[in-house]
Amino acid sequence: MSTKPLTGHECPGDPCTIVIFGASGDLTKRKLLPALYNLKALKLLPENFAVIGVAVSDSNDELFRTQITSDIQQFATRPVDQAEWDDFSKRSYYLSGDFNNPDTFQHLGAKITDVQKTWNLSGNVLFYLAIAPTFFGKVVEQLGNAGLTEEKPDAWRRVIIEKPFGHDLQSARDLNADLTKHVAESQIYRIDHYLGKETVQNIMVFRFGNSVFEPIWNRRYIDYVQITVAEELGVELRGGYYDHSGVTRDMVQNHILSVLSLVAMEPPTSISGDSVRNEKVKVLEAIRPMEPEEVLANTVRGQYGAGIIDGKNVPAYRTEPNVNPQSNTETFVAMKLEVDNWRWADVPFYIRSGKRLAARTTQIVIGFKRTPLLLFGKGVEDNIMPNRLVIHVQPDEGITMDIHAKRPGPGISIANVPLDFSYQEFGESNAATGYETLLYDCMIGDMTLFHRYDSVDASWRIVNPILDVWQALHPRDFPNYAAGTWGPEASDRLIEKSGHAWHHYLLNK
Ligand code: BG6
């Protein structure tokens, strides 16, 4: 696993054919192609590689090359070098076909063999499923039936699966059972693009690469943890998917619980292989699933009404395209979780996420306890916040430690002073989509940053009881927050009950 930006000093990935299902979709053009191009520019794509796009739409190799050439101009995150791109483009192929039809997979097998001969490729094949989740099981079954998932000593076969992995606990289990009829767990790369983010990977470096934090990283010194993933965007054109999902399935079950487990896990014995994944799953298993009455007390859901974002009027969720006008889907969630282990007992973990909020920010706040003795007088200390450590994941990446210092002048007056570190200070521009590390890791067979099934299962066990209660009790007050705000008022009350408050801490402001 790479814990710093890929620089090109690493060895290139294994020679392989990369097959992208959903080649005409948004993810392919916005993220996957630019990420593959970046890897090529950094000399991290193997010299021997080829890409085969598969989708339902009618097209051919030539048209596909024209299409991706125009897409890369639009979505590349670094200047496109003509010679590099020409080489990429001529190694790109297209196959049109229906995923339900076994013939498509026979044709795919033949195409892979052709392409391997043309470019003298090994038998390694990476299948990327950038398709609707309803097809995950079907496509893997068809690949299996066509003999395309079978590994040989000199030929790996790996499948990258996008989220969501299941719609609830049972469907996740069913999907996993379907997949494992055709591929082993060691071939399944369940991708989570949050784990491709620099600052998320930096949580591990920060915790385990510095000796000063780990001794205080526990219930003795930490009062609470907050994780906020706030978006200004609404559901855009994804109403059809989102209305059946909601923010809890879309963001909490995967991204947020995964970030939480990095914050809370025990030190792994090594940074790669299964050590990290072993520790992450233990955290998830220590989060006690809520009883129905706890769901009512410890969670808040919301849905945005019309409002104002960046000075512009934006519509209510229920009037977005492909959203049911009476929809009860939540676009905001806040909850208080408890990690029942020796390190974290009684430390609340507050998480919240929502669309159409007041700012785009992903941040983790670690709130420390007050000093044991108010040496400087109650009046002085009442006005200052206990120390906080803020890990800014996006849009500005960095870390802030809030400390206390004496205001200059006579007498004792104490102020909160932020010690800011911004990634910009490294002076390295990070021309990346976030998918580079993950694609590269898959090509070198490093699964550290991918979800193992036991952690998917554990996450659903946390989220499912909440969804069940919400399903049974329709929200009466939706929409309950205006776009452009920090969500429903109940979210503030949820956290105030335990004597805390949400922090909206912006770096570089
Ligand atoms: C995706 C969700 O996984 O993450 C989207 O499906 C969400 O709804 C997106 O907008 C947020 O990702 P990022 O990287 O922009 O924070």
C-alpha cells in the first residue's frame, strides 16, 4: 500500500489486461481513465498493458478511442502528453454486449486472448465493475461460467467491485455468497474511494508514525470523536439510485465507518497484508448495534428542502429528477455510536453526513478532555475550548491542533490558538483523482485499502437496525432542513445532550 502520493519511484504494476465493465459510464470517464492515464504518466502502469471497455452501447474500437480521447481532454487531472496518450489509446479496445447474454463473455474471452497476443501480455486480467450494483453478481457469474475468473500460477484474475455492496445485511450476504461461487475472497477488491484519499491514508501515518499521539489516543484523554462528511452538492442526476439508498447506505455504511475504524483501531503489526484489515474489523465489531429505543435516542435523519447554496436558489430533494415527490429517503444523518472496548468505552463517536449542507468539508475532530485542575481561574477557563485535533480530509487537506496560549499583556487571559499544517506546504501538487493508489494496489495485489467481506458484514450489522427502525417509522417532518444549512436542529440537540457541539472548522480561513 502506498501511504504517500504515488511518485513514479515505485515499481510499475504487474503486466495485465484491464477490462472495464461500464465503459461508457460517468465513473469511467471522470475517474478511471484519468487515473489510469496518471499512472501511465508516472510510469506505474506496466509497459505491457491493454484496456478493454465493455458496455451495452453500440460502438467499436475506433469510436471508443475517439470517445476516450475527447474524455481525457475534459477530465485529465494533469496535462496530457500526446505520445503517452497515443500509446494508451492504441492499447484500448471496446466490446459491446448485454451482460445477461453468455455470448458477450465468450466474445470477451476471445478478445482478451487477441489483445494478449497483440501486446505480448501475460495472462493477468483485472476486471473493473463500474456498473449498476444489480449487475455485480450477474457479471461475476458470467465471467466464472466463461472460465475467465480462473487463476493460474502465472495469471491472476482480480475483480474490483464498486459500492454499494448490498442494500442491507441480507443482500450483502447473498451477493457475497453469489460472488464466492466464482471467485475467492483473495480475488475480490471491494473498492472505497475514501481510502484512496491522501489524508485518510495519513491517519495511519499520523497515529503510528509519531510517538506523541498514541499514548493519549484513548478514553483517558479523549472526550469525543466527531466525523463530518458534508457536501454542498445535491443528488444531481443520481436521484434514481439515491432515492433507494439514502445517505446512511451511500456514505455511512462504507466510507464513514471505514474512516472511523482507522481512527479507532489498535496499532497493526504491519502496514500491509491483512494486519490493518484485521484491526479495522475489530473496531466495527466493537460497535454495539442499537436497540430500537437507542435508534430513537441516538440518531437523527433529515431531508433537505429548498434553500440557498453559494447565493443560488436550489430545489428541494423531493423535486429533484427521478426522486419520488413523497420520498422519505434521508439526505442527512447524524448519530452517536459507541465503541465498546477498553480503549474507547464511554467515548462518544459522533458522525454526520448530508447533501446540500452549508459547506463541503470532510473532517475528523478529536476532542480532548479538559485539564484536571482549573489553575487559571474558572472565569478564564470557561471561555476556552478544551484542546482539539482536527484532521481535514477535504477540500483543504491538513491537520490543526488547537492549543491554549496566554494572550500577550498584563494579567492572565487565555486564548485558543490553532497550530495549522496544510498539505499545500509540502509544495507538491497532487494531480490525482483518488483512484490511482487503489488501481495500482490492485495491480500489485495489495488488498490493504480494500474492504474485506467481514468488515462489510460488520458495517451492515451496525447500520441495518437503524434502517429497520426508520423504515417502520416514517418521518413526519420531512423536509426538515433547508439546503445550505447544517442539517436539522435535532442534530445539534443530539450532540448537546452529551454536553458537546458540532465543530465547523475550516482550514485556511
Ligand atoms: C460517493 C457517493 O460514494 O461519494 C456520493 O455515492 C458522494 O453520493 C461521493 O457524493 C462523495 O465523494 P467525495 O470524494 O466527493 O467526498
